[in-house]
Amino acid sequence: MLSGQSQRVHSAGRVGIVGTVSPWMSGGAAVHPAELMKALSARYTFKAVTPARHRHVNGPNPFEVSTVREIPYLTTFLVVGQGVRFLRDVDIVHSHDPRLFPIKQFLRKPLITTFHGYLTRESMADYHTRPGMPRYEIYRRTLRGCVRASDRLIAVDHRIASWLSEEFSACDVSVIPNGVDTLRFRPMPPLPNVLDRFGIQAKGPLILAAKHFSAKNGLEYIVRAMPRVLREIPDAHLVLAGEGKLKEKLISLISELGIHRSVTMPGQIPNEFMPGVIASCDVGTIPSVPVDGVEEATSVLMLEMMACGKLVVASAIGGLRETIRSGETGLLVEPANPAALADSIITGLSNPELRTRIGSNAHKFVELHHSWGAIAARIAGLYEQFLDA
């Protein structure tokens, strides 16, 4: 919640959110709008339209949500259509997916779009498209349309902002990084019962990697780093949480390296359990790699682990490099380098004083710069420009 004079008892405006929203969808880009709405719920009335793989609702929400069934190739059209019906009474639309910009043509409301990534480059990384191919050209036209239609653009890191400016002539892009709920994610004692819930049984130090199983998240490299880690710390254990199309490849690699007894794959862990899982781990990793120009932005998982006072070992790319000061608030390593990744993990696991010092610095840094109070206040400033007008 905002503090000081920004805090209000009743609503000062109605905001419509469109895009993926947690807990109906997973991933950092889904956590962001959900936490934003919670942080500003005392100040604005929120309504949201989100795709959903299921109807799970995690407790009472201070906002109305309309879910749309996720159907390949049709989801974007369904969200826009439902948004036109459900958000007629809002004052502003805040989109977290550039593909949803046509909603402005129907609602005629101010449109703010937050970019969490690179749509064209991600299509190259995930679908092997190239300039001139149909999917790539559709996405490029979509991005041009979104930049023209949006009244304000937000990027979650400076590299995304530069990409929007250089490739799509976007002007005046506000860089507002991802935030984290520092009341939920904070230093706390380990919670073994949470690990039991997900079948994580290990006696030695735990290394956490919880990302979607895609090429850009670089999980192959943390798996390849484990034999080197195990030579120095034989009872170390990797928690490889997530799902994705590379799952079978990762399972095969784990078997090939003979480390299956030192790795647990619990599947996708719901965000509500992540504070307990992180608290029970010793080192967190974000081993992301650049793929076709796509680099990790301000990883929500990274912020959550830092907020919990954990030592994070991350690749020196994108928003990871913007956030972590190596040796002070985390450790940065060369991407796609299993040996460097392993050596930094070994350093962290072998040196409790280093873990404690860096973890404490990381917690303080996130609380100061990435708490949802700080991030939401900046986004509220953009809302107020349109509400005052």
C-alpha cells in the first residue's frame, strides 16, 4: 500500500487491467499486475480481464476479475472482446500485453501499456521465426500498432525501453521495474513442511531454480553445473521447479549426468507457497541466457529471493545486471557458463558469512527500491496524469 499523502480511504478512479494475472496464470508477468492492484486497491477501483487455465481463486480479492478460457490462437481476441464488455465503466485501461491494444479502438479510454519483454524477439527464440516470416511480421505490426495506440508506455528495464525506442520509434518510455511484496517475501526460518508438500527431501544445502522450462531461462546450465558443485559439496541438492516444453530434455540431461538423486523437479510451485520454499533454500539461481536478442528483464523470482535475504547467483544480462551489484547484493556470472555458475554456487554454499552479508544487503536493497509501495507509487503518478486531465 502507498504511504503518506498518497494513501486514500476511497477510490479516486477506475482502472481496467488486461493481460495475464496471478493466480489464474503463472509467471512473473502475471504476478506484476496482481500485486499492483493489491498495492493500489485503497486508492483505485480495479477490474481485470485475464486468460485462465483454471478457475482457482486464492482468497478474497479487492478487485473484480473476469476470466477468459485460454485457447491457442484465439486467447488475444477473447480477452479483447471480454474487455470491451467488462471494462466499459473504467477511466483508464492498463494493458500488460501489447497484443491487446485494439481494446482502445472500442473503449476509447486512455491506454497505458507495460512491456515485460520483447514480442518479436521472443517469437524468434520460442518459435524460430525470422524477419519476413508470417508470425514475426504479425508481431512486428502488432508492436507498431501498440506503440501508436498507447497513451503511455512502461518498460520493466532500460534495455526493453531502448528496444522500443530504436525499433519502433517509441518516445518517452517510462522505466518502472518489477516489484515484490516485501511483507510476504522477507527473511524467515526454513519451513520443512512446505518442502514436504512438494516432495523435496534433502539433507544438504538446497539450490533453487524456479523458472519456466524455456531456452532463454538457461536451466540447462544449472543442471550442467551440478556435477562440479557435487564434487565439492556432495550433499548439495537442486530444486528445479517449473514446467515447459524443455522438460523432457532436462530430465534426459539429469539422467545422462547421473545426478538424478541430487535433483528434485516438483513441477510448477504456486506463488502462494514460494515464500516458504525460498526460506528453506540456501542459494537461489537465475541462469538465464540471451536468445535471439531476448534477455531476462527484472526477474520477479530474483526479487523474491533477494527480499527473502538469499544469495542469488545470476547471469550478467539484461535486468539482472541492472539490479544486482556483484559481490554486494548478489553474484553475477557469465551466461551459459556452467563452470562459472558452479564456482559461484560453491563459494556461496561454503561461506555462510558471505551468504549472510550479501543476503542482508539484497533484502535492504529490494525493500528500498522494489517494494510494491515504491513501484506502485510511480505507476499511480502516471494514472493521475490521465485522471486529472
